[in-house]
Amino acid sequence: VDPLSPENELIMAPGPLTGTSAPTAARYMAVTKSPLTGTITRSNSGGFFGAKLKHSGFDMIIFSGKSDHPVYLYVHDNNAEIRDAAHVWGKDVFETDDILKNETGVNVSVACIGPAGENMVRFAAIINDKHRAAGRNGVGAVMASKNLKAVVVSTGKMPQIGHAGKYRDTLTAMIKKVKANPVT
């Protein structure tokens, strides 16, 4: 599969503890076949996007195919809505973030591509929260190859923890261990 073909999938997924109170668990992964290396790659990023994606009710989003025009995905209230993005195509990530926040609400996180992604530069990044980058191996170029300008997620409910007592005990023990380590 050619990395920039419609058949290549782009997966965006937060970790299993992302969006919980666990420290250092605020990341998401972008996984795809790289246009830079031709191999399966993953790139991760911090910020609020991963937690908001998890809170939106989705554990993962898989993009396949290609839109016939620029679009963005708006994820909110356990729903996913494809919207036209012609008005932000050609804009940089800062403008795109501002415009899409104005359209969808202040309490959202935007992961988008800028001119490098749109031009399918083989090492283009996906930028979220204006300053965070999933910047390895051209995941932004793959996003552009689908005519996908952005993914916008709004905050929903915090994920429920299956065994809350065990979770708290494990978290407390982990924090004590980190605090006791002279390296940290």
C-alpha cells in the first residue's frame, strides 16, 4: 500500500490511562504507514487532545479512504461529524486552531495540519493544541492525503475506572515510588 493512497489508514488513539488522573498519561498516538520510510510508524503527542479524545467517548479513530474535498472531523457528545474544511485549507495551524475553536466551542482541542501537511511533505507533522506535535515520519502528509485538515474533539465525561480502589492504591504506590527515586 502506498502511504499516500486512500487505502493507507491513519489511526489516532489515546492510551488506556489517558484522560484519567494517572500522571504522565496525557498522550495520544498517530499510527500509519510512513511516506518517509515506507514502514509502519507511530508518532505521539501530549497536550489536551488525547484526554479530550478519550473523554469524547472514543478510544480510537481510524481514517481510511479519501474525501473528495477538504474536511475536518468534529467529535463531540459520543458523535462524530464530518464538516467542510475548504475555509481553513491553506491556513497555518494557528489560524486553523482559532477558526475551528470559534466554530465548535472554546472547550475543544484541535489536531490539524498546516501547509507542509497539505503539500504532503513526507515528514509533515500533525499539530495539536497549537504547540504540540506528532512529528515523526510524515503522519501529517498521510492526514492530507485523505483531505483531512483537522480533528476537533470536545470534552465529555472522564472514563470510568473498572476497579477504582485498586486503581487508587496502585496510583498512590506509583507516586510514592517516583517521589522516593533520587532521579526524579
